Amino acid sequence: MSSALLGLPAVDDTLAADVQERLTAVEDMLRTAVRSDHSLLTDASRHLAEAGGKRFRPMLVLLAAQFGDADAPGVVPSAVVVELTHLATLYHDDVMDEAVMRRGQVSANSRWDNTVAILTGDYLFARASDLLADLGPEAVRIQARTFARLVQGQIQETIGPSDGADPLQHYLDVVAGKTGSLIAASGRLGALLAGAAPAVVETLTSACEKIGIAFQLSDDILDVASESEESGKTPGTDLREGILTLPMLHVLRSSGSDDIRLRELLTSDLTDDARHAEALALLRAHPAMDRARADLHQWVDDARAELITLPDVPARAAFIALCDYVLTRTS
């Protein structure tokens, strides 16, 4: 991991070089893992694997392994497992969302069709399971439970909150399942397979989940606050698509008379440019943005409080720098 990878400041040079070398090994193994005897399946599997991405989850596996034996034979394969799992979910997500683009390229469901995209995601899940078989039953169990949480989070998002449930808490539960669970598994697998102390494994698992949730919440804020596409997507995309995220849910919790117009807009069709622009302007100026930022800070502070209890090795400083990055990132 070079400091440039995620813009992390003051990362130990030796650690950066070591993790970057292992990321290269992850990339090599990933290219091998997505191959198939069937040319179409190989092409479809490579479609997202070679489209880029930060390899954030593999990086967390490798950083977590620094708290044990980073050279342990299961570390790099487990980093490949979490990336394969992440990629597989993207194929399925794009089908469910009817997405046209992914990582700057035409999505697999658009380039081929939904059937090919679904089967490609299934294939990547299978390839991840094949690698896991050599990592022992506990690694298989972690993956299975993570997969269950990923599906549960997606189901929760699909059906929405039940009658009487708090929509904001429901949203946080969805984020924990869809995003936090795999990031938590990344920290857990890296530490576990490196032979880190049990307390360290548990701390990294918990802190990584909080970091994962914070990443999604920062995305929510960026989608509203960003004035350009520097954040990686067009500002107000969630608004236009009718996706209720953290700032919007704070608005909808309000009963103030000053919020009537914004609440009305947030529960209506915002594909019209004028209505979308009005909603975005009102939301940017609303105190809900400050409440969302306070929520983000709380998740990051909680993660940092756990991380500071870890052994004082360079990887701890890198994890803490990652917390700062979540608060300040723009893309």
C-alpha cells in the first residue's frame, strides 16, 4: 500500500512497500481465479476484475495480517477471496438495480444480459469458495456468515422497514449488512490467518465494520455536498434515483414547518431537473447535513477508540490514518 493508494498520510515506508508487494500477489492470483474453460465466462469475469477499483478490502486483509505473521500462507488467498466476493456482489447488484455503467464501463448486464451477469457473479462466489476450502473450516464459516449478512442486508433494503420500525435504524442495519459485513470479514480473515491474538482479531473485526459503515455514510454526504463529479458520481444521484440516505432520513424525521417543502420533494419523483435542483439546494442547506456529519464522526471515533487498543505496530497507525481519510476524502 503506497500512501497514494488511498491518500493516507504518514504511512510507514516499509509497511507500504510490504503491503504493496502483497497486493501485486493478490492481483496475480485474482487474474488466475477469474479464468474459466468457457471463453464467455472468462471474458465476463474479467470485465470488472480488470476495470480497476481500489482493492480496499484486500488491503484491509493485508494490513490486519501485520498484527501476526504477514507471511502466513493463507493471507494472500484470503485477500483474493474477499475481492472475489465483492466483485460477485457487484454483478448481482447491477442486475437488481438495472445499472448501465460500473467503474466507468458498461455494466456486465448491459454488455451481455442479466443471465450472464447473474451466472458470472455465481461463478465468482464459487471461485472464492474453492480458495476458502484450503484455508480451513473457520475461514469457510466466516465467509458463509458474511454471505448470509450480505443477502440479509439486500433483502432488508429491498422490502424496506417494517411497520413501526425506525427508518434510520433500518437504513443503518442495511449498511451494516451490505457494506460493513464484508469489510469486517476482511479484517477478521487477515488477522486470523496471520495468527494474531484472539483479542486482536475481535478488535479488528469490530473496528473494520465501523469503518465500512462510515465509508457508506461519507458517500451519502458526498452525494449531496459535492459540487462536482470529483466524488466519483454526479452530485444528487441518490436524490434523482429516489434512494433515501442518511441526510434525507434525518430530514424525514423532522416535523418542523420549515421542512414541509423538502419532505414533500424527498417523497416524490425527482427525475425532473427543476425539482431535483430545488431538493438538492434545500438539502445542502438543511441542518440534517450537520446531523449526518455528526453521525459519521461518531462511527469513525468509535472505530478509532477500538484501534488505539491494538499493539503499537505500524499497521495500527495506518488503520488510524484510514479513519481520518474517511472523514476527509473527496472520492
